[in-house]
Amino acid sequence: MSQSANPFRGEASLPLAGAPRLLRPSFAALVAAEEDLGPLFALVERAGAGQLKLAELAALFWHCLDNREGLSRDMVGEAVLAMGLAEASKPLRVLLGQILQGRVDPAGS
């Protein structure tokens, strides 16, 4: 069963293996991504400068997948290629926003 992405939690959706998969940038996921990719601020800066590599994009998505059962990291990369970089930038923006801004309070308080 697939969960819906909650943009107020910085979550996004990624079409993968025939179904939308939840990308949840939890603390543990972001720590794992940082261990793999280096400092997250540098990653955000590279993305902002148009210098984010395809492998980095796929790795960030991999670490943020809420459920990886039956998936491989290569499948994530193939899904990014299948959707194209323009479409892949949509969930990327959501994740980068979560990294930079934290959770959005829908009540504004």
C-alpha cells in the first residue's frame, strides 16, 4: 500500500517500479545521505548552481525512500532517467526545501 506524500512534512512522491513511492526526508535518511554524498549544504549549493550530478540525485532519492523493499539503487537511477530531469526536479525541490527550511507549519504558528 502506497502512502500519499505530505508536502507539509517535506515529503514527495517518485514513480518507481510501476507505483508512486514515498520520499520522506527523515533525520536518519538525511544523515545516511550526508554520509554517502557529503555535506547537505554543499549538495544544495551544487543543485542551486545546476551542478548536481545524476548519481547524487538518485542517491538522495534512494536514502529518502520510505520503503525500499524489492527495489535497488539502480532502479531509482533508471526511474530518474525514465521521468527526465525536468520531472525529477519536482520531488528534488521538495526534498531540498525540507533540508533548508524544515517542516512547514500549515497553521502559520
